[in-house]
Amino acid sequence: MNSLNGPILIVEDVPNVLELLEVTLRFKGYAVVTARNGEEALEVIARQRPVLIITDILMPKMDGYAFVQKLRLNIETRAIPVVFLSATYVTSEDKDFALSLGAARFMEKPIDTEDFLLTVAELVNQQPFTQPHPLDMERFYIGYRTRLENKLPVLNGCSQHSPQTKNRPSNLCFSSLCVTGMPFRPNSTTFIKPSTN
């Protein structure tokens, strides 16, 4: 088995992508655990600390950006290396924001299997991972909001043209993001900072 001190955690909401990643890693001898969103991933990590996390960004309940920010704010999980995979958040600004959260790598979907496996082997064997400094919450909210503002027109535009969503209000597209587990006003992209009381 290739995993040194624990399994590799894959966080992915698309079943066929999750299965492909899991089968690929298991075939190479890695122990693997899975989650379908950031909330599930935090529950998995509470039970068993992974040696590496591979996560999508656009997921329900808690997306990859919010998930990794929560990891970095917790001293117990800060040093776990993270690889972001995304087919949606692929601009240089998206990648820069992902790396500012302390991601070790950013890979675009569809992934090249050979490159993916080389990246995994490098990060698993590079232990211990250098602990990144977490973004302060204000910088996180600003960067996060900017990423959402840039993606919402694209996501809303795509869904408004599909026959299944033609008669639905456009703000329903926002619910498909379910991005943070952090409060925001549902009809805007303005975040509400949690009260300090």
C-alpha cells in the first residue's frame, strides 16, 4: 500500500468522476476514503486523518474553497496537502485564489491520469507538507465573492437556456451552488459576516 500515514480523501459530488478517481488510486495501491461535499469531508477527517486531500471546487452544501479555508483555519488539519480539481473554476484568478488558500496543486478536469498519479505520488512522499498560513476571513470573503460573481453569470446563463430550467426563476441556479456553509444573502452575492457577539 502506498499511503504512508493514512488514506487519500477524494471530495467530489459527481459519482462517475468520484468512482474514476477512486478506482485509479486504489489500482495504484492507495487507501482511499470519499466524500461528496465539504461537509461530509470534514466528518470523514474527524474520524480518520488523510495523508492527502483531492477536492473538486463546485459542490453542494460546502464547496471546495470554503472546505479548504476551514481546513486551514484549524491547526489540526492545516498541514494536510490539498489538490484542487475543477472543470468550472479554471481562470488564472481562480487558480491563484485556490493556491492562496494553501492548495499544493491545481489541476483542470478532465485530468491526465499519468500527471494526476505523479502529482499524488509526489505529495504523498513529500511528507511533512509545509503548513500554509490561512487567509484571514476578510481576504477570504473578498476573494470568494469575486470568484462567485465571475461564475454566476456563466452558470445562470447555461441553465437558463436548458429546456428543463426554462420556466424556473434564475435565482434557483444559485441554489445549485450551495457554496459555503457560510451565510450570504440569497438574492445577491454579498456575504453577511458572522456576528462577533
